[in-house]
Amino acid sequence: MSTGVNKKLIERGLGVADFKTFEADKIWSRYSNDKVVIGEGLGRVIRVLSKTLPLAKPLTALSIGSSNEPQFRILETAFRGGLYLLDIEEEALDIVKERIRRQWTDHVSTIRGNFNKIFLDKKNTVRFLKAKLGGRKMNLVTLHHSMYYCDESKWMALFENLYRKILAPQSAVHAVLMASNSSDDCTTTWLYNHFVGKFFGLGNNQNLREFKRGLERNSIFSGAKTFLKSHHVRFFVDDFEKFMAVVWMILLYPDAHKYSLRQREEITEFVYRKFWKPRRPLIQIQDHLALYRGLRTSARII
């Protein structure tokens, strides 16, 4: 271990490496403006839907992989025709189930499942529509930070199945993802690319901006409109364990990348020196993608 660092803090930072994703995400949500930024983007997408669809029409939505996040409150009030929350984390769904019982929000349904197994297969997508959504098409599908868990090469199949089988004739998809490239060493993108590149020879190929161009070239989406905008999110918490729990979530340990103990020590010391000691916030550049289907709008709202 390098000199000039607080060894006890480093040990504590290492100890939280196995935090569950939803626990680390709760920290990220509480001590960053991420959900505020997502809420603003989501609100704009809902405005487009509301402007086009009849005011008396009950709207429906499917939230993929973000069951207990703060934007749930926006979705719950806007989509009274049915809000369906799909997540692989049972504990995340349990939080929502308790809230549904406590607040009598019986138009909200929780569904446990792996969205990759469901929506990357046409037949499974149709089965999901019939069995879990009651055959009802959705006015909105949200993918808020969930596309990290789908291989980039399969994104197009994911969107094609959602577009053809799940989305209503007048509907939208709102996706949020960390930008894939950044030269700023204070960003989550740089942090990920630096250490994953150094230890595994890999990089972030999950480029939502490039994917937007792919959607525009795909004839299946010829009647859709796509928009993309980048936002800056800041994160800092005055607790090193909590700070590191979020870092491990960003570095996708241990589910995607299994860093050795020595590698984890190097990462923890870097974060201590770069961010914690100078009280410097971690920045995330986020790309927000909106895909509108059958909606009469010329505004670049996202």
C-alpha cells in the first residue's frame, strides 16, 4: 500500500466492493443530481406524450431495471392506466411492493425477470406482453441506466422487439446511459475506461450517440423520431465507504469485471487521492435518448 494514504479508509473502501447494485444506486441517487436530471428529461418526454394523446386517455408505462428509483414517483402519477416495473433484483422490487401496499397504488405492478432473456427473443417478448402486461401496449418504455447490462451488439434487437411488440402506436422510449468517451479524468467515463483498459484491455463500447445513428438507418424505425442530448451529473458524499460503493458500481465489479485484490487497492488509492482528499466531485456525462413513435411533434424535447 502506498504511503501518504489513510490505510484504515482504504481498507473500508475495499470492504464495500461487494455492495449490491441497488444498494450502491441508492447512495448515488441520494448524493448526486442524477435522478433530478433524469426526472427533467423524463418530464419532457411525458409532455410530448400528453400533448399528442387525449387528456382523458389513461397512459401506460413499462420501467425496465429502475424499479425503486426516485423517478418512480413521476411515473406512478403520470401513468395511471398501468405502470409495470421490471427488475431482476427482488430486494429492489420488495421496496416498491411495500410502497404499493402502503400508498394504495394498485395500478402499479412489479415483475421480476431478466430483460435480456425477455426482450432479446421475439417469442419471449410476445409471451411477456400477454402474460405480464395483459396484452396492453405501452405508451412509454424507460431504460434508465439499464442498458449497461445488455451487450451493445444486442441493443438493436432489444429496440426492435420493444418497438414491434411492446410499444403502442403513439408512444416513446426514454433511455439514459453514461457517455462512452471522455478525456476529463474527473468523469465516471474516464475512470471506467482507464482501469478497465489498464487491467483487462477493454473499453466502453456502449455508445448511445452512435446507436441513435443506427436507429435512424434502420427501416423499422423509419416512422420514428429520435433525439439525443448530453447532461452533466455531479456526485460527492462525505463518507468514503459510500463513495467507493458507487465507484465499484461504476466499474462493474464484480458482475462484469473481477479485479484482483491488488487492482482493487490501486483503484481505491487513486479515488482517495483524486477525489476524496481534495473533496472533488465525481462527474458523469450522461446521454439521454428519446425515441418517439407516431407523435406529432417537431420540438427537440428530451
